[in-house]
Amino acid sequence: MFDRISMRGAPVCRDSNSLESCIRVQGITFHTLASTDYDDGLDRFEDLQVGQKVEVDFEYRDGRHIATEIELDD
């Protein structure tokens, strides 16, 4: 069982390649997968913009922060 944790902040970078995508928020790199859920006006990774305020729900697995849900922060 993995702990679910939330973090809020603004993405400072957005990287995407053919295998996975990632964003960095408050100095932490979050990896997104096909199973990552997007809410509150975000439909997919490409909708994220640098500087937006987001909330990231994630699990820490195999030494990586895996984003389970990303949504705009109010």
C-alpha cells in the first residue's frame, strides 16, 4: 500500500517524451502515466501551463513521485 499525498504549487517546467511526461512543482518532479487523472479544466498533460496553480495527488513508488491526479488549484 502506498501513501497518497497532495501538494500544491505552480509547475515550473513541463517535459514530455514518448514514454512518460513529468512536471516539476516546488522542486519535486512528478511523473505522469496514462492512468493519471486530470480534473478542473485539465483534460490531459498538454493542458498544463507553466505558472498555473495546481494540486497534485501522488504516490511515492520505486524512488519516484507518481502523479495519480492533477487539478487546477482554486
